[in-house]
Amino acid sequence: MSAHSYAAQRPGDEFLQGARASFPVVVAAAPFGLLFGTLAMENGFTIFEAVFMSATIYAGASQMVGIDLFGARIAPWMVVLSIFAVNFRHVLYSATIGRHIAHWTPLQRFVGFFFLVDPQFAEAEKRVERGQRIGFAWYMGLGLPIYVCWVAEAWLGALFGRLIPDPHALGLDFLLPIYFLGLVMSFRKRPLWLPVVGVSALASILAYKTVGSPWHVSIGALAGVALGALLPPREAE
């Protein structure tokens, strides 16, 4: 569907639609955000440092990698490179979403790419598949509640996380991966979904066993991209 065929909506209505779509993401990410604040304090961070990291890096997996590496005596460039390896998939996200937001201003795209985390990308892609336009108001309606709650959860986790004796034993850190699995499954009707996901998962597991974390994230993503580029295109069912 071309951009000219999208039905126009008022910015206020679009913002509210995005805010409603953010609710499941906020609920799923809450335990992970709290866990980050707790672990940051256990690794010697101050409350300000934990909140500042969530507000600026704004990427759960990279933040988890960061708090482990900051406490180790390794070169700063290695910390930056490791975080980039985990976040490399966001480069692919921006390349995909960029074609759908060409009507945004440069400043809007700059802001939008900052908020382009995993669930933001998935919800935007699903909106396009439904034949709906990605307006800046809708995008921010989705992104702002997730971002604000994420930063607030880091603060709460830093303040009160030690009251939870063992977050891992309660399974709190597993809720967000379950949500991500649901996001991946929501694209299962796309052409080549199964082989791309299968190869990406296999490459990621092998990389985790051989190269180690966090490189398995980028290696798995690149393997899926390479397979998708090599296979002949197929029509969607």
C-alpha cells in the first residue's frame, strides 16, 4: 500500500492509539527494568548512574552487558564495542523503518530513531502490515510511555530492588524474553519466516557457545539477514 492511500487521522487520536498499544509493552518490560536497577546497585552503581544509564542508552540487553563490563578492569573501547555488538540490530531496524517515515522531518527522524527499541520496531511493522501510516504522533504515543516507565523502573529498582531476595529465582527476568518470543511469532506469516528465524537462532546458539556473549546477538542477526538476502523472494500467503 502506498503512502498516499493511508487514511489521515488527527495527531491527538494517533497519539492515543499509540499510548494504548504501549500498555502490554510497559507491563512486560517492568520486571526487566526493575531488575536492571537492582543489579546496577549490586555492581556498585549509584542511583543517579543507574537512572542516567537507562535514560541515555535505553536498551535493556546493552545495559545488562554494560553493568557487568563497567565493573571489570577492561579497556573502555572494549565496553563500547561490546554494547555496539548487542545494539547492532538497531541499525537494521532503522534501515527498515526509515522507508516508512520518509515524510517525517529530520528532527522527527532523529528523535524517532532514539526510541527505536525492539517492541517499538515490532509494533511499527505490524501497523504497516495493517495498512496504517506510521505518523510521528502515533510513534511517540507508543514510545514515550515505554521510555518514561523504563527510566522510572530503573529508579525504583535501584531504590527498593534489594527488598527482593532473588529476582532470578522468581523468574522476573524471563518475562521480557517471553514477550519478545511473542513478537517474533507475530511475524510468522511473512515469507521465509521459518528458515530465517531458524538459521538466526542456530547461528546465535553456536556463537554463544564458541565466541561468547554479547557477540551471539549480532552474529545471529547477520546470519538471518544473509539467508534472507540469498534466498529467492516468495509471495506472502
